[in-house]
Amino acid sequence: MPITASRALVRQTERWFVRHGVPQMIAGYDFDRHILPRMLPFLAVVVVADLAWVILRAAEGATRWVLFSVVVVAGLAGWSALTRFGRRLPHFSHRAMVTVLVAYAVVPLAVPPLVLWLHDGRAGVTITSAAAFALLFAGSWLSTAYGVVPLLRRAIRHAVDDMRNSVRLQGRALPLLLFVTLFFFFTGELWQAMNRLPWYRLGLVLTLFTAVTILAAAGRLRDEIGRVEQDLSQRRLSSSCQRTPLASLPIEEVAPDGPLRPVPLHGRQVGNLLLMLATRQLVQALVVGVGLFCFFLLLGLIVVQPETAEQWIGEPPATLAPEIPVPLALLRNAALLAGFGSMYFAVTSMSDTEHRRQFFAPILDEVERTLAVRAVYLAVRDIVLPAQATGPVPGAFVEPPAEASVADSRPQHGRVD
């Protein structure tokens, strides 16, 4: 395999990791080399939006809209250029990185005083703007570092597929969940509580259910990683690399002596896989929860008459609207039981043997494939990329000289701590 082609192959595989929401699988993934270049389009949009707001506040008449249009067009052009720039993953020098960060920090400190001077605004605008810019920067960093946007995009696609197969999914999940939750639906104390419970408190309860699901997924993932990493045979690697940039790679040359040695994952990589697993698990649970909510809502409309609801609650129930006599307690009750049922479904799908085979195994297949592709990627990268003159980056991998070839060099997987 020509070494010149292998360098491009490594870069293509790194972009594959980014598109699939697991950028932490890239060796030596750091802020200036990978994260900041991909953050630039979003940071530029934040700055342009702030400038556009100033123009709308300061200018008047036709001048306002002319300047606003110029800023918007410049922002879109900058977005396109910076997006292409970020996809090349350029290495930012320390000076360039500091320049970008300082330029971003200056905007919330300079623009609000300008607005105050023009319009005699309030002094608190500067602090508020700086806090908003800081939160947006932190959110952009976390989203870019852990591939949140690609994960959400893939989760939405999976949700659409689950909705298409909703009859099959609901048919398997609903019978057990109704057996667990149906009794609580006809409990008067629950109707009393739901009639008085504010919506934000119900949201906190559903958030608690979500947290339990994530914690359960975290524990299960750590148990599964040890088993998955041991299956790095040539057959498994070849199957996992299909429909990836590594599909045409001769696996027998990368792993001439049989299975590759598993490379330990550091904390951020485990966290990225956990986010990948939790996102997919939560989307599947959400589809089941929607089915439960619709079932309980329909059941309540059919079975629970207004007189029955008033007897359970002890007073006339609050309704959705005067012209819509649907008790709020019914909606909250259905939402609560749907949230509880979704949590129960997610947990049992990871522990119960039959549910695990039906629901959790396909999700684990994605994690297994990611780890297998990572093993091949690291093996090729160790062979074709020269060691850095300044020494290995912490968390990176030791690489042999560039003159080596896949056919006559064994991949080295020793990790430099």
C-alpha cells in the first residue's frame, strides 16, 4: 500500500469519526489542532449576530437594512469559508489561537458600550453580553469536542427509522410496560398530585428519569468495553471497516499476526462513547415514551369521565382551556407514566436477556464497530505518520518512521502517558 495514499487515508478516517459523532477517537485530539478550527464558523456567527443587532439598534431607515444586509451576506460568506477551513483541520500556532480567542472576547466588551453610548442603555448589558458569550463559547467547545451535533443528527435519523418501525417497536415494548404502569394510572392519589403539580416540577421529574437512564447506560458501557475490545480479529476488523474510508485496506497486512492488541481508552474517549450510547438509548426510549403517552391519553379520554376525575381529585379538575375540557391531571399523569415507562424500558433493555437481544444489542453494535475502526486507524497511523520532532503528545501513540510499510511493519500500540 503506497505510503502517500495512507496519509490521506488517515485524514479521511478522522473525518469519518467526526461525522459519526466520535471525534475523541482521533489520536492526539486537542484544542488548537481539531476543536478550535471547527468552532470558528459558530463563533463567527455569534460575532456577526451581535454586530447585526447593534446595526439594527443604531441605524435608521434604509441605511439600517442596507448595513444589516451587508453584515448578513458577509457572515454567510465567512461561515462557508471558515467551514471549509475547519474541515482541513489546520494546526493553529499559539499566537493564532490567542488572537482568535482575544478577538472573540473583545466583542462583548466593546459592542455593548457602543450601544450604551448611542442609545443610553443600561449598564448591565455589558455583563449580560459577556456572560452570554462565555456560555455560547463553552457550549460550542463541548459540542465540538464530543460531536454533539453529529450525534443528534444521527439520533434524529434513528428516531425516524424507529417511528417507521413504531408498530414493531411498540408491539414488543408496550405489553410489559403497561403491566408495570397501568395500575398507577387509576390511583386517585396520583391524580390529586398531578392536578396540583406545576409543569416545571414535572419536567424536573422527567429529567430525573433521564439521569437514571444515563447512569444505567454509563455502568453498562464500562462493562461492555472490556468485552468489545477483545474482539479485534481480522474477520471482525474487515467487517467493521465496510462503508468507511478503510474499506479497501488489506486487513491481513495491517494485522499479519492475527488479532490486534486493544489500545486502552482514556477518560474523554470513554465519555464520547457514553454520549453516543446514551443518545441512541434515549432516542429509542423517547419513541417508546411517545407511544405510552398516546395510549394513556386515549385511555383517559375514554374511561375517565369528568365526574370520576372530580371524585379522585376531590375538586373540579383544572382543564387545558375553557373550550377544551381535558383535565391537566390527565396530561401530566400520562407524561409521568410515559417517562417512568421509558426509563424502565431503557434499563430492562440493557439487563434482561430477551430485551437486550431485541433492543440493546443493535446499539452496542455501533460501539463495537467504532472501536474496531479505531483499532485499524491507529495501526495504520502508527505506520505511516512520522513521530513529532517535539516528542509525542500526551495521550498520543508512538509511531515508527515514515519509511515503513504496512506489509513489513507491525503496528505499535504502546500508548505514551
